[in-house]
Amino acid sequence: MGSSSSSAPTPEYDRPWRSINWSEDGQTLLKTVTSFQPGNPEVNPLRILLHGPVGAGKSSFFNSVNSALQGKITTRALANSTLNDDRTFTVQCKTFKVKNERPGSFFPFAFIDIAGMDKKNGIQTDDIKKLLNGHINDGYTFNSARPINEEDPKYNNNPFLKDKIHCLVAVLPANTVSMINEEIIWQMREVRKKARDLGIPQVIIMTKVDEVCPLVKDNLKKIYTSKKIKQKMEECSDKVGVPVSCIHPVKNYHEENNTNTTADILILDALKNIVNFANDYVEDQEDN
């Protein structure tokens, strides 16, 4: 009898399923982002909210964006590097502006970093909903036992458009997205529904791509031919409800001493889309 042999399935597609020009896009993206100006004069900076499970890489994503724009590794947002600590490291609502090359000036977009989602000690769902509407001021310390009330000195009773969130960004880790607690997924879906009702655009940043795909760990440029990365993006989409077209896989800086062009391109490509979505939202509010 003859024997038949079957080869193992290849881990990548023959051609990229999302196009990106690795040789040219770095400088083009940097120029696009650094020259951006909001379309609504009443809103500067655009406010981008980062949320997600404890340890997903929210603070690290801001640091990576800042590093890509500054051309050097920065750590302005303190991030937890303790792998076995499931408590949120960020406890306050804090806005991070991004410095540009002119002394004392900033890019017209900012990131709001908040406590992570956790079934025991995480942020309250109602707090995130209040934040979307601009009711929570910077410096508020989140309480995992109860949400903010209107008597709190950090509560904003009459927020303007400039105080509200203009793009909601969920940060999910590719390596553990399958194991995220269902209560946290429910919480993220509730926040997404509130953002949808308010018309706020939503994006997912999928972090830790190098930890889920050996192909990508060896060569980050393989990210858009990797079957595993696409599978994980589809999983993120199924869990939270954000379309795959609005999901950006990135590798945060966390152990590097210097930035590199490939990681920068993925980070800046995500940032460009986030900023454009936020800008569309504030322009629509002006029209209304």
C-alpha cells in the first residue's frame, strides 16, 4: 500500500490581508499625524479614552505612541510590569497630552488613562459611562466599590463638547483575549453600547502580538500575513463587537532601549485612524 503524507498548515497567507508600505509609510504617517489639526475650533485637544482589562497594556500603549512621536523611548504613564499582579496599576483619571517639537506646546490630541477592568477591584462601569459624557474631571480617584456621585468635587455637572470623550479605544491583549473573564467582556460591551448611543467612534488596539505568534516575534513585518494574528483580531471583534476594520494590532514598547521603524509604523497607523475618527465625531457634533 502506498502512504500519503500531509504537510502541516502554513502559519501565513501568501499575501498581506491588510496593505502597508513598510519602506515608505513611516515618514508619511509621522508627517500626517504631526501636521493634524482638529476640524472643530472649540475642541483642542481631542480626547481619546483608553479602557480594557487590567494588564492589557493601556498605559504602555500611550507610552508607545509618545515614544513613536518623540523618536525615543518614554515612560510618562506608569505601567505595571508585574506579571502576576491582577490589580489595576492606574487608579486615577489622568489626561496625558503629547508634547510636540515646539517647547511648551502639544499635539491636538490627548489620551485619558483610567483604572483597568477587573471583576474584583476594577473600575465601575458607570464611571466609564460618566466619563464618556464628560462628567469626571482629571484627578478623580476611582473606587472599585462604588461609582462617582454628583456631590464629588471631581464631578462635572455641565460638561461641554471639549470635556467629553471623542473616541473610545479598547485595549485587548492578543495572548490572553481567550481567557478574559465574561464579566469583563460584558462590562466592555455595556460601555460600547453607551458609546454607540452617544455616537462616539470605537477602536480596538490589540497588544502583545509578539507573544501570540512566533512568526511575528521573529519578524514584526509578518503581522499582516500571519493567520494567528488575523484569528485573534476576529476573536476580539466577536467578543466586543467592534469590526475587524477598526482593530489595530500593535507591539508596545516595554523592554526596548530604542524605537524602531516597524513598530512605529503600526503604532502611528493606529493613531492616525483614532485621531481621524475622533475628528469626524467632533465635526459631526458641530454640524448638529
